[in-house]
Amino acid sequence: MSIKSVSIRIDEEMLNKLHVVADYEGRSLNSQVLILIRESIAAYEERHGKIGKD
């Protein structure tokens, strides 16, 4: 699996809050975002079934 980079636009207040959450969890901001993405995908797949490769 290759690692890809993604840019997002996020307002400053939300970014600051995300930094606080990441710091509290002892993670980098990048790691925290990846965890949130994984949780979102898992929740989607639980409701709708596994996402297959296209």
C-alpha cells in the first residue's frame, strides 16, 4: 500500500481544537486525522457493507 498526501481546507478554530484533541490523546495531528478517517469508514461499512476495490 502506498501512502498518498491530501490537502484540506479547515478553519483555524477547528484546526486548533483538533490539535488539542490530538495532544490529549498523545498523537500527532496527522495520526489523529487518520484515526478519525478510519473510524468514519468503519461506521460507514457497518451501516452499508464493506467498501470493495473498484
